[in-house]
Amino acid sequence: MTIAFGAHSRAVLASLGTLALALAAASPASAAGGTPTTPTQLFNGYRHCSTDADRPTFLWGRQGLVAEGIPGTTDASDTTPLTARFQLWPVTDPTQITTVTRERAVPGFEATVNLPAEALTDGQTYAWRAQTVAGSAASDWSAPCYVTVDDSGPAHAPTVSSPNYPPDVWNQGGAPVRFTLDAGGADDVTGYEFTWHRDLPVIGTNIGDHGVPQPVDPYDDARYFVRADRLGGPATLDLLPPSGAGPMTLTVRSLDRAYNGSPSTDYTFRVSSTAPTVTPAVPSPEFGRPTGFTLRPDPALQSVSPVVAYSVQTVGGQDDRTVDVTAAADGTAKVRLALDGTYGESLRVTSRSADGWVSDAASWSIGYDTTPTVTSDVYPENGSGGGTGVPGTFTFAPKVKGVASYTYSFDGDPEVTVPAGAHHRARVSWTPSADGFSYLTVRATTRSGAELASYDYYFTVN
């Protein structure tokens, strides 16, 4: 069988801009300036070519098998398009050859073809090779690459167990969770893929310069993969769960030699709270005034794995931030904070133990009334007084310290800002031009520039 192949059959993580420019710059009518050379950088399924017949690469082949290599000539400066020719045959019958060509291949760049699915049988081992053709000249063939087609994932979902975090009780947190993963009877499992986030990661291959794949061994990424101790064998994991308390679920599937995945298994267990305690130096810290807080570890957590640090996050302040605090030998720590939330502020505190365990968060909060106090000698709040053309004085006083000015508006008119005077107060005079319902809106601003909560003052002009 002979097939001419002109396009990629699968989308890969690559930028082919350089390749397109090189192809456009090449002159189809010109003749190659050198002798064709055997293709290099051979890959199949975006994985390394195996030239060992006893150790073939296992690949999925239901949509064909991507094969590629870099064609060239002895004239490295020549960009004349070449033809890359590929041959595939089952190792049990070398006479059954399928030939696929890639026309107009760019010298120095990967030439990719799809060895057709109809030439492949699940479970069969194949050899393929490549050569460069320029006009009537052809290079030597490359050494064969060996591939076994594996279109079926492991039939059985893995089994998952934990000796120190059983599923039916509340478990004390602090120590890593020991998991044992078993292939569940599937004999071609090479390892396991796992996640705390339900969606298992996709195994992919980046594409480098000149279209060269950059395959990696997924089992090198210990965040999501673990290798079985033998083909079809189990694996042991020690994992720290995400911070928090309550139900935790680890999702696991097994992988065969072609990285086909099995059905997944969920292992759910429960973790008791390990949150620290947060105690202010005074019961109700003043707005904007630095106050000390003492952080204490959960006693049970401290006994399992001593707390070495805390993360303190402020929420609702003028400038929310996260502060890292080192713990003393007994797991306690102190932090000094100035709380300045317009309506109040909260702290969210987690502890981190020596083994990396992050606790669920402890919360502490306080509410503040930062609206100014408003009084009037002529126009009482929620009452009536004065009259059209009768001036009235309005006094603004702070409920918190550090007020530098007040911004006010009567009946939606343009805002006016006045500085605070003695005792951080201000007085303004206003004369109504009509009788009836009126209102005043006023807010304070601190010396640091923080705008505080607005207050609406309602009254009636006689």
C-alpha cells in the first residue's frame, strides 16, 4: 500500500510559523544541491523511536500512528523541498509493507505522516523506517523503529486503600496519607495517575524547535503520577491532602504501556479540623490601632506534626494582605495588625506543620461603624425645624480615630470637602431654598487617605 500524506492528522502543542515561512521561501522548481541524507530525530506518537525489537514503544493506533523524522541533504544551506518516505510492516510478515510519503517536506524540520489505522492491528508489533528522497536520488533507510499497537486501556479500575486514613471514621489530620494502589487484576499496568481535583491531567508532549517533539516520562511528575513496582503491580503513595477539613477524595486510574487509562476509582475519607485558634490582645481592637494577636496550634495536630508557621490573611481592610509568621518551638506565634476595614475586618489563619500539612482556616472578625455622627441645632435628625432661608449648623464628629476631613452633600448637590478641626470635628452651615423633605450625606476620610462609610441624615424643612 502506498499513500501520499500532506497534513498532520493530530493537533499537537506546536507553533509552525517558522516551518511555514521556510516552506514559502523554498523554490519548488529548484533541484536539491546535495545528496539526500537519512532522516534523523525519529519519533512515533510523539514519543521516542525504539530501535530495540525486544523493547517496542506501545502506542494507541485507532486513528493511525504518527511517525516523523527530519529529512535533509549534504548541503545544509539548501532549502529545496524534499520528500520523506516511510515504510511500515508487521514484524511477523516483513513482506506486508505500507508506504506513506510526505511531499514538500522542509529540510531540517520534522516531516510528519500518519501511518494509517487500517494497516494496524491491536496487539500487533510493527517496524517502520524512513528515508529522504530528492528527485531520483534517495538516502539510505533509517534503522527500524519498533511499535506495538495497544488500543485498549486496562479493563479493571484500580483498588485504593489507606491504612492510616480509613474511609468510615473521622481521622486526625497532620500526617501524610499512605495510599496503596493496586491494578485490580489488570496485568499490563505500568503505573497510576491521581488527583485531588476530580479532573485527571492530560498527558501531552510539547513541540520544540524545528518541530522536534520533547517527550517526557509522565511518571517523573510525582504530583500526579506514580510508577507501579512492576508491570501489573501495585504502588504506594504518601500524599498531603488539600488544606481543609471534612471529606477528601482522591481520584485514581491506572495506565498501561501506551498510557491508555482504566476506569477511575474515588477514595473518600474524612479529616477532623486542625484549625488553629486566634486570640486578640484585647477583646475589641480599635479601628486602625495596631493590636497583637496570639496564634495557637490545634493540640492534636501539634502532637502529630509540630506547627512551624502560620499564614494570616486579612479580609475587608483598606489594603488586604497575607502575612507569614514563624512559630515558636511550642507552635505558638504572635502577630501585630492594624485593622482598618470600613465596615469591619476578618482574619483567615492557617497553620503549616513540619511535614508540610496545611490546616483548615480559623476565622476571626470584628465589625466597625465608621460613619460620622451628625447633629444640628436647627434641623434635627428625623424631625423638622427651621424654614426656607433659615440657616442651620451641622456638626460632624468621628466614631474612629485619625479622621482628617469630611465630604458632604445636601440633597444630591455637588460634594464639598472640609478639613477636620479640633477633636477631629467639623461644622458646616447650610440654608435651605425650599421647604419639605431634605437629606445630608457625609463621610469621613482618614489621614492615610482611607474613605470611611457614608451616613445619611434625614430631616424636614418647615
